[in-house]
Amino acid sequence: MGCNSSWSLWYDPWFQNTPLFARLGDRAIYDSGMPHDAALSEVLQDTNWNSLTHVWQLRDISHACTTIPIGHRDSIGWRSIGGAFSLQLAWESFRLSTPTVPWAKIVWYSGAIPKHSFCLWLAFRKTHLTLDKLHGFGVV
């Protein structure tokens, strides 16, 4: 974080990956005397934190902030093994991955009709809503 920080003091997750608003609520903003749209730079002076200890909800946070280095410019980045960002790496890090099933290439191939592939996928997973399953759910 830097002195020219444009991050929102209340609504960006700059402190322990949680916005202060989510942690403290509206009352802490009111008690601090700072506006809702206050930037993080408003509590920084040169390379020091301005204390917000007059608000009891912010005392612990204000004390913990003294250990946060503030001499650098703000940036949000994506760290990967190769150092470069790619959508594929982002997708792989977020999605739930499971082992490939043996029947995957039977269902999902380039010439398949999507509606048929979907129905076949449901059949392999035994999730078709057949009449006996509908009776079990009490639908029929």
C-alpha cells in the first residue's frame, strides 16, 4: 500500500482480506467521522499511519496496521509459476477439478449434438429423473 492509495478505506479488502465495513458495520464509519467514500490514503501521512484509536472498534485494527509496510504503490496481481497471467491458469485455480471419468470421450466429442451429449451425461451419472425417482421425490 502506498501513500497515493486509491483503495477504499471501508469497502476494499485491504486489511486481512476483508473490507472494514463487513467487519465493523456502518456505526464505525459514522464514529470515525470519515466519509463513506474515504480512500485509504486519507489515514496515511508520509510513511506513517494516522491513528484512528478514538473509535473503539478501530483500536485493534489501528494497532495492527503499524506492521503493514506502506512505502510501495498499490497493485493487485496474479502470481503463477511462470509469472504470466492467463485465463486458463485462473480458471484452473477456481474450478473444482475431479479425475476424468472413463466415459468422457464417449459423451463429449467435437461432432456430438449437445442435447444428446447432455442426456447421455445424465444417464452415465444416473441422474435422469425417471418415473421411479420422481415417485421417490413425491413429485408424481
